[in-house]
Amino acid sequence: MSILNKVNYPKDLKKLTLKEKEELAKEIREYILKIVSNNGGHLASNLGAVELTIAIHSVYNTPEDKIVWDVGHQTYVHKILTGRKDKMPTLRTLDGISGFPKRSESEYDTFNVGHSSTSISAAIGMARARDIKKEKNEVIAIIGDGALTGGMALEALNDAGSAKTNIIIILNDNEMSISKNVGGISNFLAKVRSRKFYKKSNNLIKRITLKIPFIGEKLVKVVQDAKYSIKKLFISNMLFEDMGYTYLGPVDGHNIEKLENILNIAKKIDGPKLIHVVTKKGKGYKIAEENPDKYHATGPMDLKTGKTKAEKKTDYSKIFGDKLVDLAKNNKNIVAITASMKDGTGLTKFAKEYPDRFFDVGIAEGHAVCMAGGMATDGLIPVVPIYSSFFQRAYDQVIHDICMQNLHVVLCADRAGIVGADGETHQGILDLSFFNIIPNLAIMAPKDFKELEDMLEFAIKYNGPIYIRYPRGGEGKTKFKANPKIEFGRAELIKTGKEFYVIAIGKMVERAYEVANMLQKENFDVGVINARFLKPFDEENIKKWIGDAKIITLEDNILEGGLGTTVIEMLNKNKMKNQIEVMGYPDQFVKQGAVYEIEKRYGLDTDNIVRMIKNWSIR
């Protein structure tokens, strides 16, 4: 009988022998490969965390002991071991289980995650709550070395190290985040991983000291000083111990016995502890081991070849990256900045062509934007592509460091709008609203690839802060006849109408055009306006074009504060009496599912819009 069939909850792990747990690890890897090959998902990080997750749930008494995962890319194993094994085939699907920890999904999920570098902050909060309530449970934060580059993680490390409360931080060190890790933290951990001489020296001193009669105890201080000196000599700075942690490790993250031993030791030590675990991303699946960045996340795939089942098409990220390379050939002031997302944001080619003008700052969006501001003050033109939902982490910097100073920084939001299976933490449906209120910031969104290229070229020449947002994936099937030249704050009239006008922005312009053409066949006269700019909004032309027609606004964003709100404000300000229907996402977080499923659920699919306009016409 399969070991996996016998394990449904952590209590079942405690009945297994070490050999059975090792067999269980193999079976879990096979199960994860099966699920991800069907559904897509985060593969390499989960394969690398199998033994670590088994050991944690074997040693600690969850859910009483609280485990806080960072990012959550590596929690499929955790879900399998905490009562959701049979639900895994629904992973990342509409109404299925999430690809990330969710408190509403299980009592074993103690904190909702999806963005990086939050685990230590949340864990120290839980530990302090426990202390106030005089409870005795353990609190364990698991954070990757990539997430440790995030400023919030370092702030929390600093706080927790000085707090005397019991907390265990497990550093899952696989030398990767999504792309290869960069920066001082990565260099420091590389030195720690290679400290064989230090270990031998430390053990030798201990053996000699213990053999000295009578005075052994008196030499404790000397031994401690010698130990610390060796650390200083062979590891340039023992960061974690200097910050107040008891440091344990490095330990092989794929050896369950060693992992359980070090976790049990940590339980007996008072105060903050940091356990350094070294794992291999993609462990057990050779293709992912050799290409951990490529298989960090994948769509449905063929396990034998590693090839995704969906045909790879040109997407907005590639169009952006290629155009930026072309523009940089003739403009030496253009520089590109990424927050550990070189491949995901289309900057791989730029990094290769212009390595001296490419900067990967690690998972540090706020720093990336502020650094761009510094560059802009000296005449460079920084281009900063960040996923839409990750721009939330640089909001203060966009306001304070870029827009207040009116600096020429080109901010580009990849994955804007609905992204699908990654769910509520990654849906980019807030950015139009939260950026729309910032003075000095121009906001654009292209309807197709060509318009993205034109907007990027315009943004490079523009003198001030400017924001371009574009969706994940490729453009639609519609081939627009022409793209008029981009003019600051000017919309585009795509199709004239009388009874109705659909005003749309970004990818939803194509949807508006499809709707108008379908309705034209049934003798409905529907015009289409491509807003192009949300800010400044082209009131002058749009007022003239719409006349007294009924208005529908269409956006891939929440309704509050976005395009619909902007059009309503325009109508009110000008005392226009046009009837209006605003279409976008409601005031709620949108869970996972395929993009077309989510659009249909929220009434943004073509058929529903057509039906709405027909019903409105006969009211």
C-alpha cells in the first residue's frame, strides 16, 4: 500500500518510521508532478521543500504550533499533509483550492500570503500575541533566501532578533527566488554554505576543552571568544548571530533525519532561533533541477519533455522587452531596473545587450522605484517594469520619490488586470484606481502590441512620471486598421455610433470592438472609444464624440476610482445627462480561475455585454 494513502494529516506522520517518511517524500514528488502537469503551478520550489515540510509537520504539533510560510510558492506539500490531498486536482482552478495558503481554506494556514517577505513580520506578531495571552505554542516562519532580500523581511529580522521572545525562523536556502538571487545577502549565504573549515575548527576546540580537567568550565568564555573569532575570520560577518539569533546550520534540507534533529534542538533553546536549511530547487525532477528559474512556475506540461502543452506565443512582456532594446540602441540614457523578475518582465534580452545599463535589485520594489528616481535626477531615463500587484509595494516611492519631484521615470505594469490561476494576491485590478489619484502621473494602457510599442516610445520622450499598464499573455485576434500617433492625453475614436458608445481602456478595447461589430449585425448603432489615457483624460474629444448617447465603460480593473469613475465625474462636471453603465470588477478580491471563466462570472465576457446592451435598448 502507498505510504501517501495512509497520510492525511500531520498526526499520521508521527506514526511513520524514517524509512517510510523517505518513501513518502518520493510519492509526494510524484503526486505534485502529476498535479502541476495537469493544472500548471509552482513546481521547482515545491519539489525542493518536500523533506523540509515533512520534517516540520513531524516535529511540531500543528495547528496549535503555528507555521507561517513566506510567499507560499512552496506550500503544495503542506496542503497535501493537512487534509487537502484529495482536493489537489482542483488546485488553482475556479472554486478549487488556492495555490497559496489561505486562512479561509484550512486551520493549518495561519496567514494569507502570495507576495514576498511577509512571514517573519507575521510570525513575530503571532509570537507576541501568544506571550500576551500566556500560551506556550511554537511559532515558525519559513522564508526563502530570495524573500530575504526584501526590505520588510530585514526589518522584521531586526525586530525579532532584539525581542527575546521564542520564535523559530527557518531559512530555506536554495540560491534562487524566481530568477537567480543577487546582492549582498546572497553572497553572505554562499559564504555560510561553504564554511567547512569553520565547522572543523569549532569541533576541535570543543573536544580539546572538554578533556582539560578542573579548568574546563573556566575556559567557556575563552572558547566562546575563539569560536566567534574563527567565525569572523572565515565568515566575514555572522549576520544572524550579531542580530541576536541562535544560528543553527547549515543543514541538508533533503535529509529528514537531520532536519528533525535540528528542529528538536531548536525547540529546547529560548529566544529567537534561525535554522539555515540548504535545499535544491526542483529536487527529484531533473529537468527542473537543471532549469529552476524556468520551472519556478509553469503551465500544464508534458512530464517526459518538460514542454508546456500550450503553444508559446508572443506576449506583451516580450513586445515590451524587444521594443526597449530597440529604443536603447539610439538612447544611451535608457536604463532598465527589475526587482528579481528579469525573465518575467521581458528584460532578458536587454540584460544581455546592455549589461552596464541593467540593474536587478532583488525582491525590493520600493528600492527599485526610489533608485530610479535617483537616476532620473542625473539625466538617465529609468524604465521599471513590475507586476501590477507588486507595484502596491512601491506605492510610497511612486508618490514621494517620483511624482512629487516630477521625475522622468517610466513605470510599466506587467500582468495588469486579471491574471487567472494565481488568484487574489496576483490579480492586477487595483492599479488604475490607486495610481489615478496621484498628481503629476500620466497613465496609459494599450489596446494591442503596436500601441504598446508606440506608448513606450512616447514615454521615453515624455518629460515626467508616466505609467503604462498591459496584461499578461498575448493580444486578441482583432487586427485594428491603424494606430494613430500617440498624443498626450488624447483618446482614439475607433468606431462612430449614435445610440450607444462603449468607452474602454487597455485590453478591453478589443472586447468593446467585438461587441459593437456583433450588435451592428442586428442593426444596433454602437460606437467605440479607446481612452488610451486614463490620466489626463481626454474630456474635450470624448464629450464631442458621445453627444447624448448611452455610455458603457469597460475596464479590466475595479470600478471604484478607475475608468468608470472618471467618466461619471466628467459627465457630472459638465452637467451632461447621458445614461451610463460602468462595467469592471466589484469592490472585492477576485479569486483564482481561468481568465475567461472569471470574466464570464463578473459579466465582462462578450455575450454578457451584448445581452446587457440589447436589454438596455428596449428599457
